[in-house]
Amino acid sequence: MVKIKGLKYFNLEPVNLQVEDSECIGLTGPSGSGKSLFLRALADLDEYRGSVLLNDINCREFKPPEWRKQVGLLPAESPWWFDTVGEHFNHIERSWFERLGFDKTVTGWQVSQLSSGEKQRLALLRLLANRPKVLLLDEPSSNLDEEFTQAVENLLNDYKQQTRASLIWVSHDTRQLERVASSIYCIKENKMIRGQGCK
């Protein structure tokens, strides 16, 4: 469970939010409204005021690398440091790779030859390999076709149920958020609003 208390960042009014174990909440809003910055603040990558707690332990009590392992951010465009896919993984869940359309040869693939959709699916798998307790997902299927979008949604739902992880899912696609999230928030006029205020 993640608790957000009086979180102040960017130009938004303070945010108070709680995401339970095995819960996914959706976040939408216009481009430039601060959705990605919100996720970066939760991942302790950008400065903020207020507090973020994981299972009632404040972020400030964690060393930054440990926090970011447990509160994992999937940015809209993930960085790649090594030449081959396999060098980015300490552990491979074969079934996860298969579910997202990859066979066992993928570990030898050159990153420079990957399509944007392949990079997006592999970045998600790289994040899940750390077994985070909280997933901060910034448009996790924006480069994917309908088939792989469904595969990503199914995999994340299974991960949520199996690990009791909390998910915050950012998307411009409100139909997707209606499928994956128990509640939807939007950023509007410098406020984070739940439900009907998003219309």
C-alpha cells in the first residue's frame, strides 16, 4: 500500500491519495498537466514537499536505490545502457517474455535494432523483474497494437493479483483506464480530481 500525504510538486495543489494492495488507480489529463512529474515525484526522482509512504514507512527512510526498486517507475521512454537485451536483466521470467511475444533468443537481440513497441514491452518486463511493490506506469502501451495492449493489461493484472502490488497507471486512453483501474483521477486546473470531475 502506498500513501501520499500533502504531496506538493510542480504547480498542483497538494495531493492526498492512498492506493491499496492489489489496487490499480488510473490518472489522466491534458499533456503538460503534470502526470509524468507526479510519477517522478513518487519515485523520488524529482523534489517535492509532503510525504510518500510504502506500507507506512516514509520514503525518506529508504536509500534511494532501494526505494526505486520497490516503487518502480516505467517512464514513457525507458533508457537502455547496454548493447544487448539480456545485459539489462538479472533474472528472466520466461513465461512473461512469451506472453509479450518474445522467444528465448530475445536476450541476444541488439537494443539498437528494437522497434519502439519491442522496447516498450521489454522495458516493462525489465521493471517487473525487480518485483516492485508499487508500479508507476506512464503510458505503458502507447506504442503497442491492440493485441499487445491486451497482453500488457493481462500481464499487469496478473502481477497485481499475484504480488498484491499497488499500481498507478497514467494514460490518455480513458477506455483503457476504465478496463484496468478501480478508480480514475484526472489533473484539471492544477488539481487532482477523482471520477466525475474528469469529464
